[in-house]
Amino acid sequence: MHLAERLSRLGTESAFEVLARAKALEAQGKSIVNLGIGSPDFRTPDNIVEAAIKALRDGYHFYTPAKGLPQVRESVAAYLHRQYRVAVNPDHVMIVPGGKPTMYFAISLFGEPGAEILYPNPGFPIYESLIKYTGATPVPIPLREENGFSLSADEVLSKITPRTRLLIFNTPANPTGGVVPKAELDKLAAGLAKHPDVVVLADEIYSRMTYDGEKHTCFLSYEHLRDRTILLDGWSKTFSMTGWRLGFGVWPAALIAQAERLQINSNSCASAPMQMGGMEALSGPQDAVVKMMKAFDERRHVIVDGLNSIPGFRCVMPKGAFYAFPNIEGTGFKSKELEQKLLNDAGVAVLAGTAFGQFGEGFLRFSYASSTENIQEALRRVKAFLAAHAVAR
């Protein structure tokens, strides 16, 4: 078979590869504590489940408009106004099966040979994968430990060239838990006014997941950039709905028709009953979100304190999402090597920082979307493994 050359440029998401290896080891009888996958361990709230079941019983069995059911798009617009005081036209909202379609559509619209696309590194690996797939040149924006893994507006702006088509950023961020302060976003937005041809993809899938009074700034609030800002958000993380495959994008007026065409050519539409569950999530009680975030905050302190107690580790306190991203340079291991040894020898599944780009070397990602008991057991195993390694050396 003669496969298209572009497939050789397509990467993957290591979280699923590590998950598969962890499951294979468990099938062999090995005890594994999995802190590798970025999926909340809470059940989807009952009111959301019941809304989807009711939708099935009420006959929501068929195709919907490609952009999504009108009432669901209206609920997204109302939600964004309620949460962030931004006015959104429901006609510019598109409901998609998960967060990745919005990402795929945006990068496909602007990625081609000769174009440059800026993206965070370490960052969600699919950014770089899709940029390379389109033939565009990926231009990394380094996220540094000493800066709390926030981007630097000045550095981002310095990387823009006449070939720059798209700027991607993610706050709160995967894999670092970093949050870009409002002052830095203000500076970035002001600087982008001088680059009218650069479109922004603001990945805000963790927008409700901040700590210590940190307030999320929705990039749609910068009115002078609304005509070239694409918002990526959804239900997976905030409402513990990863398996529902439901997300939404807010598109500029000039791009929504192109995005809709891509949806028609790929997914047709998102599942009708899932959309109805999603509408209930946005408009119904938010108690479950508050409860989940309280638990994540408690776990955040447990895991960061625990990681900082391990010789060779140091970990900044994440301000958002549910990931800790410790520096492991003091252990003497490279990231991928330690990832593999912890899984095979200690029974702890985590991800190498290099799974998220070249600037992730020297780090591991721990997801604390797991019980406190699991986190404590994982920490015990990591500490014991490294102590044994030190003795062996």
C-alpha cells in the first residue's frame, strides 16, 4: 500500500499509549497506580445523565444541524456570558464531538507548507502533530518552570513573522497546570493589534479549573480581536464527561461557515442526546463542579507536597487544571527513561515531559485526577524506587 506522505508527520497522544501498557501489565496481574491519564475520576453528575436519557426517550435519535441543536448553541452563548461576561452570537457556536475537532479545524484552516503556527511547548501534543500534518512549520513557545509555566507575551510577539498564520495558547494548561495571568494576556492582546493577519486559537478547555482565587480571563473579552479569535472549550473536564465526546468552539463570523464545512466533511454533527446532556450541564446546578474542584484542590496540595519530599524532585504549585509537572533532573534520569522505569518497576503510570514537546525534557506529568489514596500510594512507590536506585548506584 502507498500511504500518503503526510501520515508520516502525524504524531500521537502518549497518554493513551501509556494507558494501554498499564492495562496490559494489570492483565498480567501487576498492581498499577495510574496517574497518567487526564480524565476526572468522578462520575458525570446525575442530572446530566438523566437529561441525556430523557432525550433518548423523547426521540433525539437523528442527525442534528452540523453546528449543533439551536437550543444547545444558545445555552453555550448564555453560559459564556454568565461565566465571563462575553456576548456570543449562537450562530457562531459549533458543537463538536470533543475538544479535538475545534483544534483540528482551526489548524487545518491555516496550516499549509510555507505557513508558521505558534504553539506552547511543553503543551498538548496534538498541536504539534496536526501542525506538521498540514505541512506548516511548528514554532514552539517555550513555557518555563521559573515563570510558573506561563507564556511570555513579549516572547510570543517576538516570534511572529510575515509567515505566521495562527497562534495557539492554552490556559489553564496541560501538562503544566500553568495559568497565564491577566496582565500577560492584556499585553499579548495589545501586541496582537499590530499583527492583523494572525488568528488566535484560545484553548480554554480547563477554564473552570483554577485555584487560590485565580480568575480565568476568556480571550473573547478582547473585543478588538473577536474577529480573529477561535475559542475551544467543552464539557469533558469541567463536568467529568470525557467519554461523552462533547465540545464546542466559538468562531469569528468570517470562519464559522468554513468550520461548519469541515464538520460536515468529517463528523456530520455531534450526538443529539449527548448535546441535550451538555445543555443540562451548562444550565443546571453547578454543585458537582464546585465539589469536584474542592477535591482537586486538596489533592493538589497532597501531590505537590509529596513530590517535593522526594529527593531529586522539585515541583511548582500548579494554578489550574489537574496536573503536577515536577522537575526530575536531580534524579539523574531522562524523562522517558524514568517514565518507563516507574511503570515497569514501580507500578506507577505517569507521562514523560517529552510527550509534550522538546522543552518537556527533565519533567514528568502526574495527573491528580485520582483519589488521594492512589496519589499517596504512587508517591510511596516513586520514593521507594528512587531510594533503591540511589542505593544501587
